[in-house]
Amino acid sequence: MATLLELTSQGDVGTISDESKLDKVKLQTPQQLYELWERQPWSAHAIELDKDIEDWKAFPEEDKGDVTWGLSSFFVGEERVTTQFSGLVMAYENQAEEAFLTTQQVDEARHTQFFARYYDTVFNIGDGIEAQLEKVREDVNDGFLTLFDGHLVDACKRLAEDPTDVEAKVDFVTTYHMVIEGTLALTGQFFITDFFEQRGIMPGFVEGFQKISQDEHRHVAYGTWYLKEACRDEALARRMQGKLAELLPVAAGVLVPKGQDPFGEWTLLGYSSEQVNTFAFTALSRRLKVIGVGLPEVAPA
């Protein structure tokens, strides 16, 4: 069984040098991503949840723990990224980038609203978002807290203190768009959505999660575009690799359900740790190839 960290350590290390291949990849610009955002509106408060209420009442007890653990990580994560995004908004370099970045912060707030409504309506956990978050924080693991309350907060603080600091911007986009969204969030979304879809249950959640995933694909597209441009500078490419080397050991722990052995085999809703880690590794490595930055040298824990 290979963990995310071991898969990373086995990959190709270094910078991709064939510029002709990279130039064939046409990434959407911030202006194009902003226009896409206008064409993809949705409301967190308009999704029908009646069937979800009934499905949750009949949900197998042995699977409820995995679901509540996974959703707690998303709920707290959406709140964290909403509040820690202002630094990047201030670091815009032109009007098109500013316009897109403001839409991303709105998206994250909308995602938080969706989870708050879902917890209140389906799980019967209410009393306002603050009380909900205090309760669901009990479910997240230590790796999650290290990444979201430590690394993400520090990255935002550095960028807010000096929005012109390009190294701080590369650190933030690597932390947020490559690791948190591009590696962890899209992995969790895939497996949780697949679990519900295969069983034909929780249709309101599936609809909302698919909309959230749609938003986050736009966000990750921005991060990929930005880092591809920035990492034409070899020093910034090395900076990005260094940040990934720092964060991947933490991210590997975030994927492990609370109470499970991070170095052993585990399952999430019936999916093996091998399946989950391979999906996450593939998502990261594909984007790094587009950016033109190889996997960092990370020693397995």
C-alpha cells in the first residue's frame, strides 16, 4: 500500500524543460475564468433537501462516521479558506485578476452557506454557523488543523502584510490552489459524490457538491495558470517545489480518517487508502506537468 507521500517520493523529480510541450497547453486566463463564473451561477439555498432528510434517517450506521468526518473537514475547510483569502485578493496584478479573485472569495462563502444549511436541515445541527463550526471541529484530524489553522493562516498573513511579495503569492497559491483544493478537496469530493451517486441517495447533497466542485475546478484552473506563468522564473519554480515538499507530509495526514493509522491501510466509505492516495497523487502530478514543475524531493515519513 502506497501513501500519498510515498507515491510522491517515487515520482520524477525536477523541472520539465520541454517548453514546446508546455506551450501546447492553453490555460484559461483570469478574464476568461471570470466570464465562466458569470455563466455558472447557483444558489446554496435553492437546492431541494427533503429526500436527503429521509435518506439520512435510513443511512447505515456503519457509514455515518465516514460521512460526518468527511463533511466536517469540508465545512470547516470552506470557512477557513473564505476568511483567509483576502490576502490574495489584495495581491492582484491587473483588473481581470482582481475580478476573478473576488468571485472566488464569494464562491467560498457560498460553499460555507451550503454546508451550514445542510447541517441544519439534514443533520439537525443548528444554532448558527459559529456553533455548527465549533461542533464539527471536533471531528477533524490533527493534520487538517496544522494545514488550515497553521500553514494557510500564515500564508495569508504574509501576503496581507505585503501584497507585492511575489514569493509570498507563490506560497499562498501553492498552499491553497495546488494542495488544499487541487489535491485534497477534489479528491474528497470525487469519492463522497461517487459513494452517494452509486446508491442513488442524498440527491440534494450530490447536487450541491457537484456545484462546489464546478467552482473549485475554476479556482484550480486559476492557480495552475498563475503558477505556470510565475514558475517561468526558475527561482520561483524552486520556491514552489520547496513549499510542496513542506506541505505534502501534512496533506498526506489530512486524507486519513480520524482514528485510522496514517501509515497503515484504511478505508473511506469502502474505498481503499490506495485508491484515495492514487487519485490525489494523479491530480497533483498532472497539474505540475502543466505548470512545468516536477515533483519535489520528499522523503517518506
